[in-house]
Amino acid sequence: MAPQVIDSNHAKAEYHDLLQKVSEQPPAYRSRIPLCDRQGVNASEIITGHWYMSIQEKEQQVTQKSLLYWAFRGNLKLQLILVVVIFLIVFARVLPLEMQKRIINDSIALKNLRGLVIYCIIYLVAITASGGLKLAINYLQAVIGERAMNQMRKDLYAHIITLPLSFFRTTQPGMVVSSLMTELSTAGTFAGMAFAVPITNILTLLAFAFYLIWLNAQLGVVTLLIYPIIVFVIPVLQKKANRANQKRVDLSRSTSSQIAESISGIHEIQVHGAQKQENDKFRLLADQLKSTRIRWSLLKFGIKTANNYFVSLGPFIIFIFGGYLVMKGQLELGAMVAFLSAQEKLFDPWKELIDFYQTYQDAMIRYRRTMEHFDAAPEFITELPPSPPRPMQGRLQIKNLIYETEDGSRLLNGISFSLEAGEHLAVVGYSGSGKSTLIQCIGKMFPYTAGSITIDDRELADISKKEIINNIGYVSQNPFIFTGTIRENLLYAYQATKENKENPHSDPNEKTRLDRLILVLQQVGLFVDVIRFGLESYIDQSQKVTADKIVQMRTRFQNSFADKLSDSIEFYHRNTYHMNSTVAENIIFGTSSHPKFSYRQLPFRKDFRDYLNETGLHHPLIELGTDLAAQAVDILHGLHNSDLFFEKSPVAADQIEKCQEVLARIKEQTEAEIDISDQIFLLSLALNFIPSVHTMTRLDPELKTDILVARIKFPLWCETKAPGIFQFYNESDYLANQSILNNIVFGKIRPGIPRTQEIVNQSIIQLLIEEDYLEQIAATGLDYQVGTMGDRLSGGQRQKLSIGRVLLKNPKLILLDEATSALDNKSQTRIQRLMNMRWKKRITVVAVVHRLDTIKDFDKVAVTKSGKLVEFGSYQELINNKGMLYELIYGKKDPGPGNAAKP
């Protein structure tokens, strides 16, 4: 759509008239007005649902732009350069034909050596220039194509993430990914060639045609008659190919969505054993896609075959008709050679035109299909015209609120209530009663059908989406955690809010950022987890100051807490056997920096087995491994894989059969006769044995002594066999391959002792505070990678993180949709205390509550049923009324005197 320049004053006046007309519409209707990024122009169009961009111009929505638009957007200079290069390459392509004719007629026939050299040099320069110019054209096409595809993706992505939430109920993530990354790639390729390819090749064909007619009009016209026939045949085949291609695109999209859905629901598939159903669905789509792709490929290659056949008729015509003309003396021999060369060269531009045509058809189908799918408008106004700031207080009033789905189902039916600023409301009710829908309507995630929602006496429909985002926080039952660090997830909402300069909560002072993050982490109960993440991280040994600091803290920790924690931690001592470490760890008393020398790889190394023989450990360790295998077979055989007994043995559940096989083989063998692979297996069991954990077998005291002797000799062995590979435990050295926590503790935490981890955590935190190092560890923990969509965090940690994310932006209204359902009792109590002590009278809260024993502290309770508000009031009032809330808590209308169940 062409830009429309409008008088600014007139536009402003028209826009205020527009707002007046919009304000006269019902509130629920106003809530459906699409996105208005800046200001609109035409009131009637806004009311009917069109999307406005600015008072200077009205641009088309990205999904309504033509494919050719992207070829020229931001690429005009490159296209002009292409024009120049195209004219040069056309001249460079025709020039060799004339040189061929002159070489034969003027040089070879007349024995003109000087002319031969000159014409050959010109020919060489022409073909060299042609090749270089072709490379330049291809490069420019690639640049234009990549620019176009990049901009196409960015604009479409920006559009997609503004679409209504209801749109994504029927759109799989895989389909969005496929559209952006695969379907648009062909469109980008076409955008790169949209101008250069047709112009270059059409001009080349015309130049060749004029040159051939100039050489000999009769032969030129007859030779060129082939191409009109091709132009008639190719489109017929192409229409059929287009239909097959369109079906292929649709099936590819459906198949991608099916894959994405299956992978997203893999837990349900495996839990319910539904692999067959999923395989059947996928196989059906895959088979349909295969058949469609075969048909499409056949038609596509059929077009090329037909084109090649007709083009190959050109030399046949030249030989027949041209030969006849040469025999009659009506055509020079050099001219006929030029005709043959031209006919051969005609094939290249013609082939490129056919390929371009097919690419255009394919790109157009993919592009249209993609843009048609996303051709929807956002539901809400993001920004309104500039107006004086109006700080939100959080006073909420809802009148006769109705929400209906597209199929006519009424999820909310006449909801009405009000809350003063700072009041807390608990929404309870049976599943499907409209609780979450109510929360989402207040948060302007869905447009309500009828009724009214006002915040501080302002209709929700008249408040821009940006203002809602800045002042309202929302936490769902299953919060989404983004791939990245804890810090990035905490700051996610804060940074989005901070971008709005009018936001009063934005804090530009970066120095206070960490303090605010730590405060929020403490409030939601995630601080200890973040400290643990920081302690479990690793630092680069090159950071000498940090490494030295941690070694100093190790000394301080042992001096301050060694006696107190002696029952909880087994500290490292060079002359002591450590019962909480594996046999391998006890032998090495250090760590390896090379994966081939890891504890698990050592039994596979011949040089290490030789070391065990030299120190006399090989035989007793084989015996220990045999004993562990025999105990596992006797006790664990037949037990379920998840049985706790397996924790008492170094033998994993999937190794039981291997134990049986090895024991059967070595039963009648001496140690020297045992196969190397069986020796490695038995040594692996022995070297992974932890006496304090694997209590099914006892470690021989004599073997302990032998291991301590071997520990002393191991560094000497390393000097010759593995220099620089191992770092040994030394109280004065930082352990580069160990976490910060292990460096400070310098030992192993004893398992099975109640509250051990909590006691150690408290001691470590106390030390960090005393050493003024707590903030550094917290900052390190904030950089902990949460994994793909937060899969390295527990459900409770994800919910705490999402609550902290909302708190950090300091909203005036917080919406909680069963936001604490994954928390344990202690964490739930912490969040409840936070709400009571810090949020009351400051932040308005509307919370869908799943645990009814927590609603006593809320100012008001709303009970919903079948989309209606059946009760509203204080907790005690509703209990005294013995209505729906009473029934939800006690399970019956009236428990009778003395029979009331505890909530």
C-alpha cells in the first residue's frame, strides 16, 4: 500500500474524533480493537478492525506484502548496480559469437595471422569478463536474497508474537518453526533472483535473437520458432506441478506439526504406551507426503525434460536448413558456426529462465501459504497517543463480565465484584469453573465478550497493552522458563518494562541491580538454590585472585567448622582412607584433566592395569569385583530396576546379566586365564566401590592399607606415564577440576545423615558472609544455565523463578493462576508470608488458589461455578454462610456439631 501523507494537525484532530467514536462503543467491543503502534487516521476503519501504523503513512501488514516487495526493500542500490552489470554481461556474451565468425571468415579463410591473434584475444577477454560478471551477479543475488529472507523472517516473527493467544491454540510450534526457517527460505532465494535473473536472461535471449537474424534472417527466424512452442507447453505442465507442490507444502506443514506435537507430549506417549497410535498418525502423513513429492518431482523433471528436448531441436534445424543455405552459397561457413554456438549458448539463459519460473512458482506457493496462515491481526492496542502519566493504584471493578469462545461456549457468565487497591482476592471453585479465564481477561490476554473491567475507574479496553504490561504481573501454574541463565529469566519482564521510558518503576542504576535480584531471590525462597548453583560452578584456574581467595576460605572453613561438621563431612587427608569416595578416587587422591584418564576410563588403560600389578592391587581388586558381582546376582537379580537396593551396590540394574555371564566364565579359571574384557569389567566394579554407600560388601582392612601405599606411589607413576594429567589433592592448591563448593569443603559430604546438606549450606553461607563473598557467589549462581525451557530446574524452582520475575518489575496488580501448586509446604508458607507482610495494602492480588488451607489470609474469597460467581466475601463470612466454600472445604453442606473436618 502506498504511503499516504496527511496534514499533521488535521490527523491529530481526526484521531481525537476517532477516540471519541471508539469510546462510544461497548467496552467489550473496544477490547477487540487491533494493535495501534502509534496513531491511527481513519476512525471508521479502526472501528471496523483495521490496523494502523502512523499518522504519516499506513503500511500493509507483513502478511499482505507481495513477494516482490522484499526484493527491493533496502536493496535499491544493489539492484541498480545489477542493471549495470547485466548490460555488461549481455555484451560480453554476444561478443564471442561475432569473434567466432570473424576468426573463421576473416582470419583462417584469408590466412590473416594478425587478425587471428587479435580476435582470439578479444574472445578470451570476453569469456573471462563474462565469467567474472556472472560471479558478480550471483554474489549480488545472494546478498539481496539473504537480506530479503532475513528481513522477511524478522518482520514475520515480530508479527507472529503479537497474534492473539487463541491463534496458538490451533498452531503447533513446529509449524511456526517450519514456516520461518524452511518455507521462507525459497521465498528469500527467489527475492534474490527476482530482478537479476529474468532481466539478464531475457536481454541475453533478445541480443542473441537480433544477432542471429542479423547474420541470416531466414535461419534466425526458423531457429527461434521453437521457443513459442516451449512457452505454450511449459505453463500447462507447471500448473499441474503447482497443485502438487501446494499439496506438498500443506502436508509438510502437517507432518512437522505432528512431529512437534509428539515430541512435546513424549511423556504422555511413553506413560500411556501410545507409541503405536503416534506411529500410525505419522506413517499416514509420511506416506501421503511421499506420494505427493513423487508426483511433484515427476512433473518438475518432466518440465525440464520437455524443455531440453525442444532446445535440442535447435542444432537439428541448423544442420538441415543451415547446411542447405551454405550449400546454396546463401550462408557463410563462419556464420553457421556462430549459429551453432549461439544455439548452444541460447540454452543457458533459457534454462535459467525455466528454473527461475519454477522457483517463482514454488516460492509463491510457499510464501502465500505461509502468509495466509499468519494473516491475522493482534487483538489489543499496544500504544495510545501521548497523554499525562497516570500511576496505577490497582483498584479493580468487574461488572457483568461475559466471555464466550468462538464456538459459542460461555466460560464466564455475568461475573461482578470489586477490590480496593492493595486488597487480596482468592478465587476458588471446581475445575472448569472459569477461574483461569477470569484471570486472563483481567490481564488482557483474551478480549471479553461483554461487560466491563475497570482499573482505577479506567475501562480495561481503553488502557493500552503496554500500560497493562508495565503495571500488571502474571504467574501461571506452568510458567515458561526461557533457555538461558537464571539472571536472564529474572530480568526478562523487568527489561521489557524498562524499555518504556514512562515506566516509573524502571531503575537505570545498574549498581543496585544485583542487590535487587538478591532481595527478590530471598523473598521467593530461591536464594539458597542460587547460592548452591554458584558453589557448584567452576572457575578458570587463570583467575588466580579468585582461586587464592577460595583456598583461603577453605582454610577458614576447616578452622571454623571442622569440629562442628566432622559428622557431616569427611575431609580429605592424605594418610586417611576415605569411606565416602570410590576406590579409584582413594588410589589417585586427585582429579584428571583428560577424559581418557577419567575414573571410569582407567580400567580400560593397559598402563594403569600394569600399575595395579606393580603395586599388588590387581589381584585383590579382581577379587573385590568378583565378590561385588556375586552379591549383586544373589541379592538383586529379579528386582525392579528402580529398587532402592541397587543404591547399595556399584552394580547397575542393566549389569546383572553381564555379572552372571562373567561369573559363569571365570568360575573354573585362574586369574591369569581370565579374559581381558572380563578383567576390565570386574576392575570397574571394584574401582567404583564406595564403602559407606555400597554396604552389601565390606572393604577388607588390608586392602585399605594397600591402597594408601599405592596412593603414595601414584604421583611417581604419573611423572613418566601421564605427566601433567592429574592434579592431586593438596590443602594449599586450588582444584581446577572441582567446583567452588568442593574446593571450600575439601572433602565429601557423608550420606544418610538427617539435615546434613542443610547444616553444610548454613555453614558455607555463614563463611561467605564473613568473607564478604556471598554476592560474588550469588552473581555466579545467577549465571547458571537453566537448560532447554528450564528443564534443569525443578517444578518448584520454576515457579519461584516466575514469581521473582514478576516481583522484580514491581507491578501494582499481580495475577496468580495456581502459581504455587508445585511448591512444598515450607515454600508455600514463605510465599504466603511474603503476600501478607509485603504485598498487603501495596499490591492488589487476584489469585486462583488450589490449596484451600491458604485462603484464610486473603481479604476476599470468590467462589465460581460453571462460569458464574456464586459467592463473594471474606473467608469467615462465607464459612458462616455454609454455602459453596463451606462445601469445598469440608466436603459436605454441614458437617454437624463436632464433625467438621480440618481445612
